[in-house]
Amino acid sequence: AQSAVMLHLVTRQIPGVPVILIDTGYLFPETYRFVEALRKRLDLNLKVYTPAMTSAMYEAVHGKTWEYAEGLDHYHGLFKVEPLQRALKELNITVSKSAS
């Protein structure tokens, strides 16, 4: 929801710009419905990326590690960082440092 205004502004200037959604498998049903409504309303070029391991498999193998500080980094790495890195690579998105 926090990104809706920015998405509106960007998609009006750059129609078809890829918009990345990292679906951890733990999003609320309301979130999925909101994403779909926003996708339709703004005609988003939505690119959904998921972790290599499903949330059910992760919990069965590792438990709910995000509930403990020592397991949070492992969870974030698999469910957020890796899918985002894959998205950036597949979509050939790079960031350059501007001269200031």
C-alpha cells in the first residue's frame, strides 16, 4: 500500500516498467487481493518472484526460524534476498552511482 502512489507516478512516466513483487509465501490474503487490484488499476507489468523453497517445505525442514534472532538472517536470505537478486539479474536491472 505504501508504494501505490509511487507506482502510479512511475507507471505514468514509464508505461510497462517492470514492477517486482517478492512473494515469500507468507503474504496475507488481503495483500494478494490488493496487489491484484493495483495490477489491474495501474496496468502493472508485475514480475512475481518466489523463493526456491516453498514456505511449507522450509518450515518442515528448518522450523519457523524467523521467530528467533539467530534464524532471521537465514530466512531473509532465502525468502527475500535471493529472489530479489534473481529478479534484478533476470530483468537486467543495474544501479549506478551518480556523481555528486
